[in-house]
Amino acid sequence: MPTFFRAVRVLDAQMDVRWDDGIVALGAEGSLSPRPGDVEVHGGLVTPPFAEPHVHLDAALLGARAPNVSGTLREGIANWARLRGGLTHEDVTTRARDTIEMYRSWGVLRWRTHVDTGSAVAVRALLALRDKTPGMQVVAFPQEGIFRAPGRREAWEAAVRAGCDAVGAIPHFERTTEEGWASVRLAFALARELGLRVDLHCDETDDPGSRNLEVVCAEATHGDVSHVLAGHCTAMHSYPDPYAAKVCELVATSGVQVVANPLDNVVLQGRYDGYPKRRGITRVDELWAAGAAVGIGHDSVMDPWYRLGTGNLLDAAYMLVHVGHLTGEAEMKRVVRTLHTENHLPFGSVPRIAVGAPSLLHWPVPDEVELLRLRPRPTVYERRDA
């Protein structure tokens, strides 16, 4: 329906925006006028749609079936492994579709999901759903490692070759440091062969000796993989400061994007600590200072690792500003803007509020800090053929 947005906030400016199956006009406040038949909306905040760079749709909504009693990453993996054998194509598809609809209601219109390559059923189901779902990508993710047991490498490679969008790995979960590094190099080699992107779970541990990220950066510096993402990187929270400074610089200069997953990270990390307990979030502020690209994922939505979650990325952003001490005005704005800027980098393009844009979100708040504080549901505007 044609809509005229009067005096809405767009980044740091007050603007008028006209929507008619896409943004058809945009100007400073007072420079535009509504047309006959336009629905008029006064005030609020307008942003591009959000993107989810890190979620597990194959496991979504399964948390009640296998609660994580200890709250540890390892129990989550073990619980998921028990459930994995009973997956069906219909079950995976239905839960994934329902979770995507949850995300859509919160203004998230792109989703990168990992699929456990230990389940050929889940791989086939999510690839089939992707082919029917614009904005969806699938990462071939070996949840229990590539080298830890016979057949896992073959299942992982088969999933990649079945048509996944990115090659995954989990080097910190391999048996040895050397096997972890080998898994990183193997993932890059397969990505180069097939012209795919790389998206790794990396150093998701409190162990300061887990140092796979520097190997990821070294591989990325060859420049022959279009986009490289390292998810979690929570060991950086525990690194000695001089080493962390080195790694932040490596991330920035190599072009690797780090994605923090604050809801899961703050729950799963620090479980082996007494007091004080580590927060387990990667060093977002220091990565920013080094010039690195950082995304923010929701990660789990009611799954065997994290029983909660609604698909609202603002919840993940809200958690990050607290546990990352990012409560300055400029920092809070940057966190919110990450959801519609850096979060889109894995998909290859970043949307803007500009004439011709096929989608926008209207929020019933005056600015980004209030958006973060209240975390309301937006009104989603999409072009019919988008």
C-alpha cells in the first residue's frame, strides 16, 4: 500500500520517505508531500532490514526435547547428537520455516544457517528450503569435527558438494591443535576448489591456548576466497592482551569478519570457572578499534544449546552492549547499525535507505538508543517480488 513517512529518523537525519512497492522518493523533512491515497505515518525510525549471519535452523525449537542441564557447549553438542538420528525431512523443514517466520516478524530478511553435516536428512531439507526461500544461505558445518571419527570428513565434503553456500569447520573441537589447523586449511582448500565462501566456528572456548583464528587469517590473506567469517572467537576474551592485540590486527588486515553471538556466548562460556566468571564475548571494541568487520548473531533459537530466544536480533544486540561495556551513545548506535550493515556482508551486499530499495523497516521509536532499550516489533515493508 502506498505510504508516506513524514519526519522519520534515517540514521542521523530527519527525512520524508515515500513507499510504493519500494522506496520511490526520499528527501529532507518537509521536502516531499504525500500523494492522494497514501497512508500517512508520522515520526519513528526507518532502517533497512536486518540480516542474521549465524543461526542453526536444523536444531531450532528442539530445546525442550533435550534441555541443557549443565549449560555447557559440550552438553549441548551431546544432546543434539542424540536428537540428530531421529530427524525427518518434514520436521527439519517445518521447524526451520517456523523459525524464519519468527525472524521475519522482527525485521530479519536474510538468514545464514549452519547445517550439521552429520545428518544427510538435515542437509537435504535445508538446501531444499533455501531453494524456495530468497535471502537464505546454508553453511556445511561438521558439528563434531572433521577428523574426530571415521566418515565425518566424507559426510562434510558430500554436504559441501551438494550445494552449500559456504564451507564450515570447528577447529577447536578437533582432537589436537594440529588437526584443528588442518581442518581450517582443508576448509579453505575445498572453498577454493568450488568457489565458495568460508564460515567457521572458531575458538568457541574459554581456553586462551585455542589459537585457530590466526590460522584462519593467514589463509584468508591469500585473497582467493570471496568472504571469510569466523564465528564466536570467544577464546579472545581470555587471550593475554599483547596476543589479543596481534590477533585483532590480523583479523582487520586479512579481511576476516568476526561474528559475536552474545546470547549463546554469555550462557555457554565461563561454565568451568568459579568466581569471577568470564563473560566469554569476543573483544568487539578492540576489533572495531583495529578496523575489523564485526557482525552480531542470534545463533540459537530454543535449541539444545540455548533454551530461550525469539529470533529478535535486537535481543542479541542488547546483550552485547551490556556484557561488552558498549553503553556509550556512539557505541549503542553502532551496535544497532551493525544489524543492517555488517550483518549483511556474508550475503554480498548491504542494503540502504535509498530510492529503489525493495524493503524497509519502520520502528515506533524516535532513535536507535530507544530501539535498543525497548526492542519493539517493526512494521516490515517489502516489494511484492522481493
